[in-house]
Amino acid sequence: MSRADRARAALAAIGAAAALLFPMKLSAAPLTVAVADFDYIDTSGEAKDQRAAHQARMAQFAELLRAKLGAQGDFRVLPLECAEPPCTPINMQPDKFITASRHSGARFVVYGGIHKISTLVQWGDVQLLDLEADKVLFRQNVTFRGDTDEAFRRAAAFVGESVRDAVEKR
């Protein structure tokens, strides 16, 4: 046996021993998810025009949800693009929304909306659609108190955890 053959054999033996001593867990590829923009409706009847603040909070809500899912490592968040944002089923029409979701390359799409009912109460509807199975995997109603950045941050964190749990249970 040549010196090169002995070296290769030794390296192979070391590799086999290392594999036995330190088994590597092969992780599955992260699941792909697109997080749509969320619709917002305010029927609280408040006199003050808060459209700009609500639009900013809704953008922040979607970004926080994307960040929450992306940070978990189980998900790779892909962009959802449309010709005329916001990219929501209401704004785009459902068939165009589904087409855009599929074009994103994502397996799942998260979408929904928030409705401000009164000065203190907001109500949301969140859905998770499996684009491969053409099936809604998860639908959750979320209520939260307050019309502040912090209230929206907490709601986005809660929704992110709920979506993750729903995908794990599928």
C-alpha cells in the first residue's frame, strides 16, 4: 500500500470515528413563508384622523411578523410582491393574491387584517394558507387592547408564535 493510500485510509477511518462519536443532525431545509401586508379597518368613530399612524403600525406589524418568523430558523421568509401595494387579498382580489403568493416561491402565506372596534379594542383575523395543498391550515382571531406601537408589537409576537405552532402541528 502506498503512502497516499495509507493517508486516505487513515483520513477515512478518522472521519468514520468522528461520525460515530459526534453524530451530526442533518437539519431539514427551512420552510418558506410569505407574510402579506395586513388590511386595517377603523370603525371606532374617533374624531381624530389616525390613518397615517395606523398605516405605519400595519407596516410595522407585518415587518415584525416577518422578523419573528425569520428569526426562528425554521422559516425562510420570502417577499410577496404586487403591482399596487398593499399586497392583501382585499386590495388585490383573492385570485391575484394567490397568484402573487405562488410566484413568491413560498410554501405558506400568512395574511389577514385588523379591525379597530373602539378606542381600546382591536380585533384581528390571521390565516395561514398552505399553497401546495390549497388548504387553510390555521385561522385565528386575535384581540388586543390599545392603539399603540407596543400593543401592535405584542400582537405581532403572539401571531408569530401561533403561526409557528400551527405549522409544527400540520
